[in-house]
Amino acid sequence: MYKLEDKVYPCDTSLTMRFIGGKWKSVILIHLLDGTKRYNEIRKLIPTITERTLSLQLKQLEDDKLIIREVYTDKPPLKVEYKLTEFGKTLEPVLKSIADWGGVAAAIMENIELVEKGEKNNAKA
């Protein structure tokens, strides 16, 4: 059992889901496995996420020390980049397993239809 910010997590899985649970966190993180991305790059990779939701999820991931937000103010326009921390990089095998499982589920479940194949891997987003 674990306690974090006055919440109790009864097992490793519930603690893990506290960090990557929800609809978008793991999708954002898997795209950052490929390297540093600007806000608009992430937005284009996940076109169905709203700007507000993306901003909130990025802030939560930053607060959880999974990503770093770097702001460059040297010259206009302002440049903001996001990348995984070393702690965030430890999620790589978990995120890849989730993506792989999505592909398996899509192959097994008859009611899942491939609408558009992504550039690298249709399991992303």
C-alpha cells in the first residue's frame, strides 16, 4: 500500500495508473518517447485532444516529474518544448506494452475498425 498526497493506493497498479491513467496521458507520453516535441507538434500528433485538455495533461505530467517543460525566450516567438525526464523514460516498456496490447485488441475484437493508420504505428493515438 502506498500513500501520495493524502491518497492511498492499495497496489502497484493503482499507483501506476495515478501517473498515466486517463484518456490522454499515456498517448502524450508515448509520443514523447520519440524525443522532444513542441506544443503544436503534440497537438498535431493527437488531433482529437482539445487545447485545454492538452495543456492540463502536460501540466499534470510536469507536476508528476514525468516530463520537463523548457521555455526559450531568447528571441520571439516564445518557444516551449516538452521532453521526458529520466523518471518518465522508465515508462517506456509499459507504454510500448500498452500500445502493443491495443494492436492485439484491435485484431481480436470484431467491432474495432481501423479508420486511419498512423505514420509510424497505428497503436499510437
